[in-house]
Amino acid sequence: MHPLHDDKLKKLEERAAVIREDIIKMLITASSGHSAGSLGLTDIFTAFYFHILNHKPKNPNWSGRDRLILSNGHVCPARYAAMAEAGYFSKTKLATLRKLDSPLQGHPEPHRLAGLETTSGPLGEGTSQAAGLAYAAKIDKAPWRVYCILSDGELQEGQTWEALLFAAKYKLNNCTFIVDRNNIQIEGRTEDVMPLEPLAKKFRAFNFHVEECAGNDIRDFVNAIERAQEITEQPTIIIAYTIPGRGVDFMENKFEWHGKTPVGLEAKLALNELRTLKGKIKSEHE
Amino acid sequence: MPFYLKEKPRLKFAATRDGFGEGLLEAGKKNKKIVALSADLTESTRCLPFKNKFPERFVQLGVSEQSMASIAAGLSLGGKIPFITSYAVFSPGRNWEQIRTCIALQKSNVKIIGSHAGLNVGADGASHQGLEDIALTRVLPGMTVLVPCDAIEAKKATLAAAKIVGPVYLRLSREASPIFTKPNTSFKVGIAEIFRPGKDATIIAAGPIVYEALKAAENLSKKNKLNIRVINCHTIKPLDTKTIIAAAKQTGAVVTAEEHMVAGGLGSAVAELLAENYPVPMEFIGVKDTFGESGQPQELMEKYGLTAKYIERAVLRVIKRKK
């Protein structure tokens, strides 16, 4: 991985802004889908597709690629938008999200869109799939890495912990797990629905190396990914603290936006807010 | 001792799981991509020889069947051919949704081995007697479902499963049952075998109960002068439509026999096919919407109506219904 210089960082942040706009447009056109998690993970997907991953967008099945497993498949609009931005497929396809015959299924299906790696959506399974893939890579001494993004809500699935036991037993240091710690799930705050804390302590007790970072700060996230790659005797899990709905003020930190999309005036407002994000991306009059 | 031992003292017995263990070892020797996954049941699912021979390709997961199904899907993404092994009640029972999403929908090259299927599990009782696994697996698009009738066929089915690119479910039994096929008996996935010719009615069976079906046909020949065709339908999916429709046309009546719930199993698959293509009177031998219980395997077969005697009665009933 190359060092992340300031000018590259600025470009990544600009990419993230474009991807956020694409996500909102996709969700408006699809009129169903998951807004909050998609916007919250945009910076992480941007970091992956434009800085971290060793990949070839025009040759998505290249055998030497790093594998990015998305366990919480419902945030796939962010992944689709980042992939289109990276050149995996034409951006015109983004408008087909969730529509008949589209490669962009409501939840990811690798047989319909190359580059997705796994089928996901039903929660708790990506962690196991990533661990299995990392184990296969260990057997073959493959040079590529496995990354797995999972949600905090799906930590309530017992299967996730079965997978963590396995990853620790076989010291899968070639796999980095990233928990999208956005504190929300469908019905409310995670700590109200089913408390998860103390999370870092739980992972350490499962023999994981734990990193924590701000998941909407690309530099902070990239640094955590770099530190994870230096760990050789344990798998690493990064708790990435993200803001659900990041970029759209009225969605930020609101669990109500987990599984719905903006309509009418909300849609207009969301796009306007993205265009003026922190005043540093685009001006309102652009 | 089962009573037919007295009839045929030279008949040898082995469980279909034993045949699987031999097949897995042989498949492992032929193909280095094969890995075996165990959820703390290595010996009883007969994976021990494979584990001893190929320790680097054996993965012990502990008691975690759900994760095992998804981990296997991950291994297959990495180019491996994983065999996941457990009891049928746990896999594909407990981990059915993981199999649906990560293996069937994802088209993963994973082999699901469900041992201890059926009532012959015996003393462990209803919680451990898998009677729903054929229904659970055959409902999944793209899944091949194999139910070998004896240990020799189980070995062939294991080797065949290793060669299929895609998901396969292989159903195995705990209890030793008669070995009545030979190493050179034909076995092709998707091709049902006519084990006994006949024109008066057809018994279509899968699993060790095929032997009971053959005994029933023999008895009906002696006592009632009836010529009963017996079909070993080891592949529940894809079903051999040609052989089954031909049997319905030529014999005019069908009895299915399986050590599984009547709902959703082999009988249902045959009924779906014939209802649409060539309806004939049918009778179903199987477990009738009830759970099992503890007991000796042979006692359970008798109590739940899964022996030759019950198959004979079903054949006589179905022949009476012929037009």
C-alpha cells in the first residue's frame, strides 16, 4: 500500500462526495433500500477501492486480487457506487438498482455482478465466509489479503462469534475484519435493542488484535488498516466508529433512516446538503 | 439380530456412513483440493481416516454447524472442494439458511454430508433422527440430492459428489444395513436403477430401505404371483423423470419407500412428477407426520411401518386401486 499523501487524501474525499451523491440518486430512483449505513460506509469503501485494495476493475476476477467481503449486504448501494466510480461498470447502471434484470440486486449477488465475491444480506454469514476464504489462502500461501466489512447489529448473530473463534484458532492474520460501529439497527440504537459493549474487550477476549478508528476519517481508517497488516500472530478487527447517514444532516445518527430512502422534498434536501458538505466539496451555486 | 440375517447368513452389513468414509479418503487421494470440515463429530461421520491421512486438509470447527456451512463457502471461493460433515438434523437442519444463502444461492462447490439420517439412529431418540433433510435440500435450486442404498453405493456417491461442480447433499445412515449392490453395479447421478423388473406395480425407494423393497417384491412374487418392479432412486434431485414416468406407464401403480417424512421427500418428488405427467394410483411408505423416539433400529422400523411387510401391504392396496 502506498503512503497516503495530503493531495491523495483530498482526492479521496472528493471521490467520497461524488459517491455519496450517486448513492442518494440511486436510492431515490430505486425508492427502497438502506440510506444510513450506505452513507456511513462511503468513506471506508472509497478508501478500499481507491487506496487499499490491490485490484483490477477491468478484470474483476483477477486471481491475485485482494478480496473484499461485505457481510452486511444491505449497504451495497455504497459498494455499487464506489465500484462504478472505480470503473468496474458504467455509471448508467446505477439507475437500475433493485430493478428487474439488474446486476445491482437489492442485496449483493456475485453471479450477477463480477467483483462482489459473496452473496450477502442475511446477517452473520460474511464473517464466516471471509474466514473460510482466508483459511484457503493460508493453505495455498496466497499473497492476497481478505478484508471483511460487517455491521455492529449483526454481532447479535451467534454465527459471527462462531466465526471469530475459528479465525482466532487458525490465526488468520491475512484477514482484517472491519466492524461498522454506527450504533444503530432497524429498531433503534444497538445499546437499547441488544447491548454490545464493551465491544473491544469482547474481541480481545476472543484473542483478536483490536484497532479503533474514526470510520469517516479516511486517513485514520487507512492508518488502522496499515497497523493491522503488521500483526502476524492474530487476526485483527478494526472497530470503525461511523456516523450513519453521514453527509446528510437530517439523516445523521437517526436509526429511522436505516432502511428507508428520501422522497420528494427530502430527496432534494439530501442532494443539496451533499453538495455543500462542510462547504469544502462543492458550493451551493455550482 | 435382524431376522433376515437368518435367511441370508452370508449377507454382509455396513453403514452407508462407512462407505462415505472410504469414498472421502479415496477422493482426497485423487484431488488435493478436497478438504473435510468437522463439527466435533469426526469419528461418527467417518472422517477419521481422511483426517489421519491429510491432517493439513482437515478442519476442526468445534460445535458450530452454522458457521461451518459459510466457512465452507469461503473455502470454495478460495478454490477448495469442502465436504462439511455432521448429523442431518444439524446440517442441513440447523444451518439450512446458511446453506441456502452461502452455498445454494452463491452456487458454491460445497458437499453437505448429513449422517445419522432416519429413524435408524435408534436410541438417541427423536431429537437426533433426521427425517426432514431430503425436503430441506431438494427445495433448493441447483442442489443435487443423493441417498445411497448401501455402503458400496455410498462410496460411489461420495466419489461422484466430489466430481460435480456445485452443491451436493449426501444422506447417510448410522446403522449397519445389508450390502446388496456390487462394486460394478451401475451408479450414475440422475439415473435411477431398475433393480428388479416387473409389470404389476413399481416400488420406488431410496436409501437402505431399498433392500426392504426388494424383499417385499420377492415375497409378493412367491405369495401373490405378482411381478413388482423395484427402482433404486438414489438421486432425488435431479430426478430421473424418464425411468419413473416409464414405470408409471408400464406398471400403472407406484409405491414409494423412504426413511424420511412422507411430506417433502422422495414420495413427494415422485408424486409431483407423476401428477403432472402420468397420474397413477400411489401409496407412500415413510414417516407420517410424526417424530420418532428411542428404541432399537429394527423396533423403530417395525413401529413406524418401514419394513418389507408394510411395503407389501401398500403394493396390494395400490394394485386394488388400478383402473
